[in-house]
Amino acid sequence: MIRPTRSHPAWIGFLVHRLSGLALALFLPVHFWALSRAIEGEAALDRFLAWTEDPLVKASEGVLVVLLAVHLAGGLRVMALEFLGWRARQKDLVAASFGFALAVGLLFALHVG
Amino acid sequence: MGRRMRGQVLLWSLQRISAAVLALCVIVHLATILWAVRGGLSAAEILGRTRGSEAWLAFYALFALAAGLHAAIGLRAIAAEWLGWRGRGADALWLAAGLATAVFGIRAAVGLYAA
Amino acid sequence: MEGTLTVKVARSEGPVEYQVPARANQTVLDVVSYIQRELEPGLAYRYACRVGMCGSCAMTVNGRPRWTCRTHVAKVARRGVLELAPLAHLPVLRDLVTDMAPFFEKWRKALGHFRPREAPEGEIPDFALIPPASPERQQADAGIECIGCGVCHAACDIVGWNPDYLGPAALNRAWTLVNDLRDGAGAERLAAVAGDAGCHACHSTQSCTAVCVKGLDPAAAIAGLKRRIFWQDPFGWGGG
């Protein structure tokens, strides 16, 4: 069970931001490594892209896109608090950041299909 | 403010400045992803966009630099709080890891430009 | 409300369960006092004013830090059970009593005391220059009602993960003084609250704001300190 001091929207927002950031940070070197295939030429990049057509890999890409979107929106929420003093309605802002990520994920699923 | 604390403030500010840069870059990146995945990805399509384009090269180089630094400073905070990795040595390692990731990313961007 | 209430107390010797009569309109502090007076004279706990002014009776009630004198049992008991423990993130002296010294030591480190602005040579400092209704004074007033109960400090995960972190109460106090135009220690105080043990450790989980018994917003105060430091001296070069 979630601890009582953590059962509020801003804490959930924090946890999602931290875990999405952690996953993205660990993915970043892998992403750059994959892109660096381009240095070896178009054929090498195409061989790699063929591998990403696997449904499981595509699904993982979708998860990464959602993580990126939620980290973006959550980061903007925190920066608005820090730099603009937007302290009101944190619950709504957290919900909006999750909604944004969901919308991006759905768009990805629609376009990839 | 002591030297140690100045470094910590500097890292925090770098984290927020890179975040502001990334906010713009990620919006462009997400839009590009959603646009590009329609009908499947191909090397020809990707390289058709990036090959010889200084604008994309500059964009991806800046993006990689900001992402490398931002990720390393974020991992530094997580490692300090959840694993107890603290101190100047750890800070230097994280900064080095961030810059190395950025260089790696910029190298990939150059690859997309020159391929 | 009639019947009995089961109260599990995390005593120094280990957990002990007590049965106390459930009454209408009783506070958690009433229940603790009943246990100490009728069942367990050796139970250690702390209180003074009983009316939400002194900030000395805070403890963990069903997993959440609260001021017990202003917390009604009916609002927090779960199926007739109360679980009481000392405040988190502070050394336990005995039973429900924590040592508040490390908590107030952090206030001292954050320069949490008023230091009057120096008056120009030969002039008398005039403390009546700032009207209470002015925006400047209202900004300072936003966090001034803190009673130092330690509830936000106990709820803050960052304090738990980084024991050096000054914590929401000390930083809220610092922000209050930074906004006080009569105070003359602004730059020194901003330097005292910067860095990994200061405001820059905060991740805006906002648990402090969620639990503050006075309805204050320490998370916004900490954000204010970050903002002020960023625009004055973002890279720690010593300006401002």
C-alpha cells in the first residue's frame, strides 16, 4: 500500500517523472548507438530498422514515446512551479500531464498501425 | 557560498537550462516521430531528411548535448538518494558520463548528416 | 461514537496495544493522555498548549504525521484502530517523543532568525515603513504562521533520503525572511540555503504542502528560493 504521506497527486507526479526519467536516461545511450548505424551507411540502418518492425519492439517504442511525453509534461509542470510560481491546482496539472502523454501514445499507436 | 556548493548550484542550473532546451527539442522530436512512423520507417526516408541538412545537424547536436547533460544530472540525484552515491568523485563521474553520452549522440547526428 | 478504540503505540520497548473508551469529539491527544493517565503512567509523549499553537504534540498517526491536539479520532481512525508512532526523520528519545534539536539546528543553518537591516549612519531604524497590506509584506506573511511542529519535515521523502537536507520547515522560514524587507541578511541567507543540502535538493513532491497543519505551502517557498537564486547567481559565481 502507498504510504499516506505519498498518496497525493504531486507525489504521484514526482514518481512518474523520476521513473520515466530513469528509463529514458538508460535508453539514451542505446538510442545513440542504434542511430550511429547510419555512419556505416543506409543498408546498415535499414537492417536495424527491419528489426524494429517486430511487434514487441514497436510496442516498446510506443512505451518510450509515452515516457518521453509524460517526462516532458511533468517537467514543464515542475518548471512552472519553480520559475513562474504556478502553485495552484497541482492536481489538475498532474492530470493534464498524464492526459497529454496518453494522447501522444494513442497518436503513435494510430500512426504506426 | 563554498566551492562545493557553487558546483551544486551550477549543476542544478544546468539541469533546468538543459530542460528548457529539451522541452523545445522534445516537442519537435515527438512531432517528427508521429509524422515519420506513418507507413513504417526506412533508412532512405530518415536520411532523406537529415543528409546534408545543417539545420537538422545543429538541432540534433544541441538535442544530444542537452539530453546527455540532463540525463547524467538526473541520474546523479537518483544515485545520491537511492544508492547513497555522493561526493565530488561521483559528481565528476556523472559529468563525464553526461558529456560522453552527448559526444556519442553528436557523433550519431554527424552520421545522419554525412551518410 | 461509543464502544472501544484499539490504539497501537510504537513504544521504545516495542509495539503495545491499548483499549480505550471511544468518545464523541475526542482528539488523538485526548486518547494518548487517557492511556498515560489510566493505563500506562510510563508512556512518554509531549504536548503543551493543546490548542494548535505550540507545535509540540506532533506524531505519526496511522502512517501520517499530524498535530494530535487538533486531530479528531473520528476523522483518522480506521475501523476503530489508531496506530501511533513518533515523528519520522528525527531521533526518538522515548516512546512518542522525538529529539527536535536536529530539526531546529537546520533552522539555524538556514539562517532562520531575523537580522535587522542596518540603518544608515546616524539614523534610527524605522520598522513601521512596510504597511501590513502591501504586497511585499503579504509575500513575507505567506509562510510566517509556521509553528515548527515538524510535520512537513517528517513527511518529506527527500529528508529521509538525504539527512543533511535542511527540509521544508527551515527553507520555508528562510523564504519568509528573504521576503521581509526589514531583514538585512538576504544574500548570506540565500547562500546558506543553496546546494544539495538546501533548496536545490527539493524535487517538488509537495508532501510538505499536503500535510502542513497551518495550510502553508513550503513547496512553493522552496521553489521561490530556487527562483531567486537562479536569477541572482545561476552558476554560483558569487554575484548578488
